[in-house]
Amino acid sequence: MTKKILPQPGESCTCRFRVRYAECDAQGYLHHAKYWEYFEHARTELLRNKGFRYRDLEAAGTMFVVYKAAVKYILPIKYDDLVDVTVTVARITRTRVDHTYIIERDGTKTCEATSTLACVGKDGKPTLMPEELWAQSDG
């Protein structure tokens, strides 16, 4: 019997967003803070595609906090633009997950980013990810 495992390096997920008016700054551009909401959404969908709901991991005592994040804004994104956000697992260990992100509009890269998530327990202290997240089969 095959068990669920966390997304592995090279696995990715792409989500499409239409930029809403409320997400924009006074100049009509997607506000810089909203990019991270898009990244988080894509990241949780990647988990969901592997059979995990983040809220279930939290309920079981496994949480991931952002340890490090960086972004490069290449081209502006405007109100009503349709963008694709792709998250890819770059590296995973028992204590952390590194992701890369690309945002594209009409096939043109507008943004790239990276993040490192650290695994912590309910007490907020670093911990190893549970073994069952790593097991690939019963045999």
C-alpha cells in the first residue's frame, strides 16, 4: 500500500489568479504584500495535490513557518491581469522545505521568489517532520 509523502524536489503546482482591484496599490499595481498571499496559496495547493491539507498537519502538531523569504519584482502586475503562479520544491529535509516561485503573465516572467519553511511543533520550537510524511510504502 502506498502512503502519502510530501512533495519532493522538482515537483510543482501552478495556480491562476486574476488580480482584484482590492489587491492593488494607488497606482493600480498588485501590492507587493499580495504576492506572498499568491505564493502561499500555490504552496498549499501543492500540498493538497499530494493528499495533504495544511490544516490537518497543524491539527496533528506539525507546522511550517517562514524562516527566510526573498523576491525579485521584474515587471509590474496590474489590476485585472491574469497571472500564473508556479511553486516548485527546490529542497526538502526533515526540518525544512525550500521553494521557488515564478509569476508569469501571458508567458512572460514578472516575478521570481524563494522561501524556506521550517518545521515547528505546537510550542513553536524547531522539530523534525513526522516519519509518516516520509514513508513511501508499507513494504
